[in-house]
Amino acid sequence: MGLATTPAMLTQIEEQWKSRARTQGYKPGSNRYRQAELEFFVGAMAAIEAVTGNPSPPRWVIAGMRGDPIAV
């Protein structure tokens, strides 16, 4: 298969989201923040699966399905 997903990689992606959200001026907890966060992580999950052949990180999937913050 492709690359292995490591906890460090997931943390780096989460930090990229936080940086992007700050740059875009999204307010944590707002509807726009939640929508943009979900869109970002759905794209990240699709990319991870395409590269690694492994399913998405469960903590991202479950948080997204529940409407909870993904990158805490």
C-alpha cells in the first residue's frame, strides 16, 4: 500500500486547520467554523485514504458525524 498514517501526521493536519481557521477569521463554535472545519477534514480524510489505502481516522469521522469539534 501507500504511506502509513502516524499520530504526528494527524496532529500536523489538525494544526493546519487551526492556522487556516485563524487566518480566515472563523470563530470557534460558529456555524461557519463548523461547516468549514467539516469540509476541510472531509477533504483531508479523502486524501489520506487515497494515499494510504487506509480508512479515515475514527476520531475525525465520529466528531464530524456528531457535529463536535474535530481539531480540539
